[in-house]
Amino acid sequence: MNFRKLIIYQMKALLIAGLSLLCSLQTIAQKQYVVSKDDQTGATIFKGPINFDDLSSDPSFTWYAKGMSTYTPDSDAVHYLRKELPAFTVVILMGTWCDDSQLLIPRLSKVLDLCGFPKNKTILYGVDRAKETGGMESRIYEVKKVPTIILYKGNREVGRIVESVKRNIESDLAQMIELDNTHN
């Protein structure tokens, strides 16, 4: 009889542990960003920490899939970035309501995918029209316009792309890295 009670007790403990794990995973999986509607256009706004999967899974962001599928990156720049970019971290602050973000961020995402860039080295925040994330990030990264794409090597900012590119997203990133390599 004691053996049976022990088995039942262990099964209950295992069930409780499993439920606790499930609840904690659900908490982790919850979105950290706030979703709202733009007062001016009715567009969906993501505010706070996001990722590319969040953008691709929202049905109102048709611009994301279209931008990814129609963009053809410069193969030479992508080849260079594939070798050099893993030494860096990319921080992106974007507005899901912003035309410039809607143009550049899908292109950047495609370039990063083609480079095999590790997802954990990309930090992405959505901002509202006031360029606020809901935290301190807008002030820390000194965001005035979006998108703002910042390239870091360790804790040192190497360069940034603000609102538009000079040539294209991949060439501008490659140029920042080349410049950094010649100065360090």
C-alpha cells in the first residue's frame, strides 16, 4: 500500500511540474510588444520588442512578404556580408506604419537570411509615430527617424542607416564594415 501511495504522489508531483513548465512556456511565448491602430491611417502599429516572424505572421503586413519576395540583393555584397557580418550585432528600430520601414526592413530581412545571420544577433523594436518603443530604447539609440539600423561590434557602434540607404541595404552595411576594418 505504501508503494502505491508513493507512485501516486510521484505522478502528482510530475503532473504539477509539467503544468508549471507549460505555464512558464506560455508566459515566455506571450508577445512583448503592444499592438495598436494608427490614428492617421488605421495601420497596425507594433510598439516594443519584436522579431521578423512577428512581422511575417501579421496578415495586415502584406508589405513584408512582398518586399521579401520582390527584392534581389547585390550578390557580391551578400557574399562579403556572409563572411564579415557575424562579428556584428544589428539593432533595428522601425515603424510598421512607416513607408521607409516598409521598404527597407523586408529587404534587410532577406539579406540577413541570405547571409545566414544568426537571429540572436538581431535586435528589433517597433516604434509608434512619436518614435517610442514603450521603454528607454528610443533614447538609448537616439532615434530621430525610422527606420534606424545600427551596426555594433561588441558595445561599439560602427555605423547606422537612418531612413534611407545610399546605394542599397547590403552595400551600405558592407561599406560600414569595410570602413571599420580599415580603421581597427
